[in-house]
Amino acid sequence: MELENKLKEVNTRSLEQAIAKVVTEASGWDYSCTITSIEYVNTGTAEFKLTVETTDWLMPKQD
């Protein structure tokens, strides 16, 4: 199987969840991630456009 086809088989939702988890753990704020586009440019290469966002700043600070 070609590398490009392997990339196309990656579960996008699982990738979004994994990115959100890493950013959440690194920042201490709850983040979500949405992949808005994927472009396969070369064999084995993909360019992602994604949005990482939090709503934590809207919540009152807990003491």
C-alpha cells in the first residue's frame, strides 16, 4: 500500500481527539480540535489545517 493511501486511512476524529488531549495536558486548559482540511501533497505527506480552541476562559475562576 502506498504511503498516501495509508494517510487517507487515518481516522480524522481520533487524530482530533489526540491533538486536543496533548494541548489540554500541555496548557492545563480544556481544548478541542477540529481538522478543517487535509491536502495530500506528496506520497507520504499531508498538510492539515486545524483549529484548536478552548471555552475555559469563559468560565469563572474556581478558588
